[in-house]
Amino acid sequence: MIRLQEPELSPLQDHSAWQASWNDDERLLAYTPPGYRHDLVIISQVKRALQSQMPDDLRLEFLEGLDRCVRDLLTLEAMQRVEPACDTAMKMLHEIGALSMHDRCRLMCKWNVIAAFCNLNPSLIEAMKLVACVRERANS
């Protein structure tokens, strides 16, 4: 379980006491680059969409999109570990989707937002554990 920051710490506050209290999953989350965390959430959204009936050509596009997510730190095994998003996560993603790209990216970098997604879908943390360099950094 990822704890929320209450109240969310401002960038100017000293975070050392809070960071010292992190559990292994929170440390892993903190050391995973924000873009990869966002990718994992999007993978869960795509996997949810793939559970629906759709034309074969559209299904192929979704599957090709998942294939394109596998790069750099994000391995095939990590992508496969992600489970489909739940109803609540899908509602959150729908609301986030109405924002500008800049605001979406900024919001997805916030600890409480990504923590909420990870708490709803623990497979996101399991996928992060498969990213070797992140795991090594989190354990140091």
C-alpha cells in the first residue's frame, strides 16, 4: 500500500523525515521515472479497453501500441505484469483526459495521483519491480 502525503508536501519543504519512513513499495515508486509510471497506467487503461468487443483492426492497433511501450527501462515482462485498470481508475483517467497535455503530465507526476493508481492496481508496483535499474536504486 502506498501512503498518500497528507498534506501533500510542497517542493520547498524538507521531505527527509517522510522519505525515511517509506516502505519498499513507496521507495520503488519514488525511484521510478515519472514517464514510466505514466506509461504503466496507460498500459493498464489499454488492457482494460482490450477486454471490450471491438473490430479486429482496432484491437491490432491497441496491441501494437502496447508493443511500442516496451523500450528502454520498460521490459516486455514488466508490461505483461500490468493488470487492466478497474472502474475507478478508468473514471480517473477519463477526467484526466479532459486536461491539456501539459496539465495531464503535471498531474501524473504528483505523488498522491500515482499512489492512488498504484493502490487501485497493485500490479503497477509489481511491474516497477521488474525494472532492474529502478529496483537497484530503490534498494540502495
